[in-house]
Amino acid sequence: MDFKEYVALNKDKVYAKICDYVPIKEPKGHHSIMRDYIDRQGNYRRPGLLLLSGQMFGAPIEKLILPAAAQQLSEDWILMQDDTYDDSELRRGKPAAHRIYGAVHTINSSNIGHMAMWRMLKDYMLKEGLENGNRLFEKFYDMIEYTAEGQYIENYFIHNTKDMKKATEAIYYRIVDSKTCYYSVYGPLQLGAIAAGANDSSLKILKEIGTAAGVAFQITDDILDMTANEKIFGKKNFGDLYEGKLTLMMLHACKSATKAEKISIDAIYSKKRAEKTPEEIDFLRQIIDKYDGIGYATDVREKYGENATKLLEKYSDRLPDNEYKEIMFSAIKDMYKRDK
């Protein structure tokens, strides 16, 4: 069984648990907005990692469903907010929520998911006991807090700095570390391990592996934004360019660009999304192509992805030896060998 098959096997259980905590009730309009993203069902990669890690360390699947549901629900309500802030066009193949319901209602209704997420964690603590429950809660809280910090750093660049001359790879990697490495990879892995009672030494191993895999995951996401089939990817191409986000491709191109090209790049990045024209986005695409930004990013992605696999092999004898460890190798590869 590979990781995608593993996720598919358990996805319905996680989705059903989320629906239990976020029912559609009066006022239906309010609750239906939050259910929109829930019912679209993402790829469930994050809760899949939590379940996989938990089972690898010996926890029964029944003990893992509730924290996995909290992990997925966090993605659903955070994306509703992110899409509104970024004025994204598509999410999971359909118009972004704020484009259907309006920004005010979307942000307000996302609070339903936020509140239900914490209720799930409270119920987990009551069910599993204070010691294990509090350890999982504190890890979850730390993960969400660090993710929000990364969101602030990214938003500050997009909405305040808006100047590629002040952009560095250090800023890019700081954003990736919180928004992707922790939240998308090693955080879910650690949460599953905690639910199974794994020790701190195991959590450190998962962080080391997950950090490398997380960087590879994010760079892949950046590349797919430029190259993916929109129907498969579920988002509009070139969203990062429209939104003014940092990517390794753009940073590499800016470093190599002529003085005149840099002036044009800065002028485009200083604009809000709605002010950017298709011609300006096409110019940025051409600059990235001219200086092989995608090739550069791909090389870096492969380095981090291969390192994640090597780290998993290095620590293999310190991880439980069972079928789930084999699926973990597939999961790490899925971080950067994917089309959506």
C-alpha cells in the first residue's frame, strides 16, 4: 500500500468526524459556508500523516481519528481566511469561498471551524487523559501559533514591503519553515506520534525528516503554481505571481536580472493583485523562464526531497519496524513527486 492508498482508506472516517463537529444548523447560511470547504474535501495529506505516524508508533486508528479531524479542520478554516486575504480565485477546483459568499461572511463563518477544532482537542483530552491529552494539545497549539507567525511574515511582505529588493531566500525559508515544514509535515507526524505515546527523541527525528520533506513540498507547490494542469491542481496558475508571494523561482530570477528588469519586477510587485495585468504576469513568467528559475527551484527541491528520504533511511532502525514505516517512505516521496 502506498501513501495515497492509505489516505483514501481512512479519509471517510476523518471527514465524518469533522461533520459531527460542524453540522449544518440554523442559521443555515452561516454554517453552510464553513461546510463548503469541508465538503469539497482536500487531499487529506496532513491528517493522513498524523494517522500514519500514530499507527507506526502503535496507536489504534480509533484513537487517532479525532486529532486527525482537528488537523484537517484547521486546514479548512485557515484556507478560507487565506483565500480571502489573497483574493484567490479557485480552491479545490471551485471558486474560492469569498468569491461566492463575500469576504465578510466567509471570514466570520471560518470561525465555526476554528472553534470546533479546539473543541475536538478538548474532547480528545477528556477521553484520553490529561497527560497525553495535554501533551498533544500543547503541540497542536505550538504548531498553529508558529503557522500564524509565518502567515504574518508572508502577509507583511505582500501587503507592506512589496519590494523584491528587500526579499531574500532567508525570508522565504522562514515562511516555509512555519507554514509548510511544521504545519504540513512534521507537525502532523509529531501529533500522531504523541497520540501513540512516543518519546521526545522520536519527535526530534520526525522533525528532522519533516523539515527536509516540508521544504521539498513547498518548492513543489511553487513549481506547480507555474506549470500544473489547473483542473488537477485545483487552483489557478500563476496565483503566486498575482498575489506577490516569494518563491525560489522569482528570487533566483531577480538575482540574475538586469537593472532594467529589476525595476520592472519591483513595479509589478508593488501593485495589488487586482491591479496587475495579464501582460505584467506574462513578463514575470518570461523573466523566470529566461533565468531558468524553475530549473533552479527543481534542483533545490530534489536536494531536499532526497535528503528527507536519506534521513528516513538513517533513522530507520530507531523507528518501529512495521508496515506503516514502509508507507512512510511513500509519504515522503509524495511530498515532492506529485501533480497536485
